[in-house]
Amino acid sequence: MKMQGGLVLFCTVLVLSIVPVCTIKKLNSINELKKVDFGRAVPKHSLLLLHWFANTIDIDNNDVIWLTFDPNLGTYGSHHYGNYERVLNPLPRGNGRYRYYTIGNLFQGRSDLPNYVLHPPNAEYRGRNRDRIIFRVREHNTGRQNGETVDEVYITQHYENSNEGTRYDPAYTYQITINLLRQIRAFSVEDNQGNSLVELSEDFGSNINNLRLNSLKISWGELACLGLLLYIVLEEKYYKNNKPWPAEKRNTQPHCVINLPDNSENHHDAPHSWRERLVHQNSIQLEVTTGTNGKAVIHWKGVPKHHLNERVMVVLYKDNNAQEAMFSKVIASGSGHVNTSVCLNVGLQARLHKTKKKYCFWTVPSDEICRGDECRNPEKVWIHGYDASLQLFVKDGKACARLFVNKSFRNWMTEFKKSWVGFYDNPNKATREYKWWQWQWAPKFKPASTPLNDYYDVYEYHSGMSIAPGVQARFILRNDIVMAQTSWR
Ligand SMILES: *[C@@H]1O[C@H](CO)[C@@H](O)[C@H](O)[C@H]1NC(C)=O
Ligand SMILES: *[C@@H]1O[C@H](CO)[C@@H](O)[C@H](O)[C@H]1NC(C)=O
């Protein structure tokens, strides 16, 4: 007995002299989480990991944490952690068996972890696979409680410096209390959006204004609750003392949602009478889309055998009224696509023609069989909180943006003094990852050459960036506040 006591004392002294275990900080609330140096000393990604973990475990009414997966099976990339460097407390003995597990290796967990942890929609949260969660499992082999419960949770990270091998850095290891886990669970992405986002921000004493809430909804979509958590933890401390934004006052007035009559911008889009013809031709579908280089691609589908047998071709026209072919190709299968050398423009139309021989060897189009829709720009989108909207459009294969400003919004140049429109390769890019040089201040947009209607002033900017599927334009009010975004399909 005496010897055992001595041994324990000896071990304790030894442990204390190697690593001062007591220095591991405990985080008990979201307010305390704000004090962690995320983005510099600690990867922001560990917040995503923690959010996911908190929403993956079960917490019962007695404050017992239950696992919903077996960490011994490697689910989510979990595995046993020996604590050999003594970063954490030595395992207690007695009643039940304890073990530490680590989780969050993006490579090992890639088949189970959700997409927002593996590939965060916003690049600044992308992980470099250094951050981990460690949890301590207690195995109950007796009594009523059969199974495995978790009694401690930590966030930690591997040393940046590879000389330290794969050790965890005790300086940036934090214990997460059950209270904090519960708070984070309030931001579950499964809960519905809308009002609850406002309530959630109020519950946590956030000063977020409507403008930023809208911006979060626009940029995080279904993950808006997570976006709000990240905003509260990472950014709110910097904005807290700011005066309310001028636009916030506007927000208290009812908005006038821009709803143009259908024909208001139709000079871009020709009449649709040929739609009926398409219907009569029933199954054949023709479409013009963009390639990755801004060139038009013709797609066709459902071309019946008897047409193929008599040799047919897809032909590209400038628009529904055009008579002169810009590109043609004989097709041999019922569905497929062809990359053309024609720069994409609105109006382009694909038609299916029978063929004939000219001078015995040229195959040229003869009678038309049917035609597809004209290529159209995406619909314009409302710039939240303003009588204005943003449209992404294509001009000679390049991505361009158009601002529609209600004529009554006379001071738009002042309101949008610091606003800009940026172009992005795809919707997953962070706001500051706009394409190099592919952006413009809103007040520097040029008046469009053709006034479109009596209600709006229209301004345009032509970027040098090739249009491609997924190319996105965003209207950024200032800093990183996205107020509208629209993508090329
Ligand atoms: C433009 O703004 C005015 C004043 O806010 C509003 O009455 C009008 O309906 C708006 N026009 C359109 C087309 O939305
Ligand atoms: C068209 O271009 C795309 C992208 O460059 C390519 O993947 C595809 O194979 C091309 N299609 C044809 C029929 O050449």
C-alpha cells in the first residue's frame, strides 16, 4: 500500500516535471472560445471540426456524452491515441476502462466526414490536416450503463514544425466543456433557417445586423447557422464597437423587390414561338452551353435512329432569326455534344438539319428538323437591401456583369462607393479569391449602350475572364459583405 502511494506520488512528480498538465486551458462557453487565436496560432478549420463533432455525439439529460460511432473501427478517421507525450492527463484508473481517441484526419476520414469539414465552402476555413479532436472514452463494463461514454473532449493540433513529428502541441490544446458543446449544438445546420438565425444570434448576445445576416445566408446557404457561429467566434470582436451601418437603417423600411415585367429586357432574348415547334418534335433536345474556354458547346439528346440513318447535322446559328450557319457537324449518335470554335454569346441557337451533298462531296445542311432554345443569360438577382440587382452575362465568351439600378435610387454611387463586383472560377471560392484583375468598383461600371427601360439605369462591366460552367459574379457591398451572387450554370 505504502509503496503504491509512493509510486503514484513519484509518477505525479514525474508527469508534472515533464509537461505541466495543468496548463491545458478549459473553454466553457462561446465567449471563451472567442479568446482562442483562430486564424493564426490555431487553424480556423478546427472550429468546423468542433462544430461537426459537437453535432455528431449525443448528450443526454444527465450530461452524459454518448458516442454515435465506434472509434475502434476507424470511423471518421478515428483511432486510439496513446498520450505518450503526456499532453493530456494520465488516464484515471479503477471503475471502467478509459482510452483516448483522436479524430479529424481529413485523409483517413474522407469517406465519412461531411463535405463542409472536408471541403469548406469558404477557402479561409480549409484545413491543412493539422487540427484534431481528442476525446476520452470510458467503457462501462458493469451496471446499468452499458456502452461507451465520453468524459473529456479537446481540440488540439499537430506542431507546425515537422521536427516535432506528429506530436500534438500542448500550447494549443484546449479542453472543451460539455457546456460549450451544448452551445455549439445550438448552431446545428439541420435546424431550419429564417427566423431561427435571428433568434440564435440574439440568444448568444450577438450584435449582428440584418445586413450581415443576409450576407451569411447568401454566402453559406444551408450552412448559415455554422456561418453565424464562425462569425460570432471569429469576427464579432472586431465589429462590436462599429456604428450601425447606414444600410441597416434602410433595412428597417420595407424593401421594394424588383420585379420586372417579363418583356422588360427581352431585347436580349428573342421571342419564343419556336418553343411550340420543339414540343411537336417531342423527344429531340438541343441546347447551347459554354465550354471551359468561353466557346459554345452544342448538346443534343433523343435524336431518333431514322434521322441518324439519313445523315443529320447539328448547326449553330447566331439567334432564332439567323439564316447563316456559324458551325455545323454531322452527328452519328442519338445524344452527345460537340465543342465549337464559336465564342459564346446570348442568342446562340442549335438546330438539327437534314443534309445534302454539294458538288458531290461537301455535306451541307438542308431541311431543318427542329431547333433548341436560344442561349440565355442567368436571371438577374436582387442586391439585398437595395433597389438594384446584378446580372451575370456573357459577351463574346467573356464573363460580364450588369447592374440594374432603380432610377429612384439616385445616390447609388455614394451608397456603393466601396462596393465592387468580383468574378470567381466557381461558387466555392472565398470572397477574396476573386480572379486576379477580374473585378471592378460598382461606380466605375459604364452605362450600357442600349437603355433598357424607363425604370432602371443599366451599367456594365466586361471582364477578361472566359465564361465557363460555374463562373460566378458577386456584388460585395464593402469588405467581405456579399449582397448578391449569381453563377453561370
Ligand atoms: C423604384 O423605386 C421606387 C421608390 O423606392 C418604387 O416606388 C418603384 O416601384 C421602384 N421601381 C421598380 C421597378 O421596382
Ligand atoms: C469538349 O471539351 C471538353 C473540355 O475541354 C472535353 O472534356 C471534351 O472531351 C470535349 N469534347 C469533345 C467531343 O471533344
